[in-house]
Amino acid sequence: MESILNVSFPVFGLILCGYLAARTGVLGQQSTEALNGYVYYFALPALLFVFVARAPVERVFYWPFIASFGGGYLVTMAVAFLLFRKLYAERLAATSMRSTNAVFANTGYMGIPLASTAFGDAGDHGHGVRQPDRTQPGDRADRTRRCPRGRR
């Protein structure tokens, strides 16, 4: 539990500081718009570029991860689309926007900072997926290799 708090507290603490600054009026509306524009158009693209540029190509194009993430995204979007189409008798554009919002991950703003804080450089490039060709000491495959035949 302590490790979860150590990783998440700084990120959520910063979010709380931003919320309180906006709520109390410490930063005016124009400052909020300027900060959002800076983060959206400059800081986040630069962050993503640096993470992708530092990562080995085989980690960026790790097809099992891309297939599972993309497949989950498409299935969730289809279910959300059908559900929203049934619940809200809206135009196709509005239903499409609702279903896109249902699956739009906050990876850039939350996922990357949390992974970087939790795992350091490994979190920056690994996309949360350890590739199977690198067996770690203590893994099932590693134990299988070291155990005598028939014992697991």
C-alpha cells in the first residue's frame, strides 16, 4: 500500500493543487487557458516524442501490445456506441463522440507520469508490458529451466 501511495501521491497532489488554484481564483481564467494550451500543444507532445525517441524500435512496435490495446479499444468503443445509441436517441455524430469519450484513455496526462514514477526508465519505454523473450530470475520459465525434470 505504501508503494502505491508513494507513486500516486505526487501526481494526484499536483492535480489537487491545480484544482485548488482554479477554485480559489489564484490563477485567473486566462492563466488556466494558457497553461492548458501550453500542456496540450507543447509539453505533452514533447514528452511523448522524448519517450518514443528513447525507446528501442522493437518496444515501440511491440505487436502483441498494440493488438491487445487496439482490440480492447475497438471492442469497448463498439459496445459503448451501441449502448449510447440505445440510451440516447441522438445523431450519429453525438453518439460517436460519446463512444470515443468512453474509451479515450488519459495515458498522456496520467499513465506516463505514473509509469515513470513507479518504474523509472523501464516504465518510460515498456508500455507496461514485459516482453516474453527476457526471462527474469524467479519467473515460471526460469524455475522450469532450473528444476529437475518432472518437478515444478
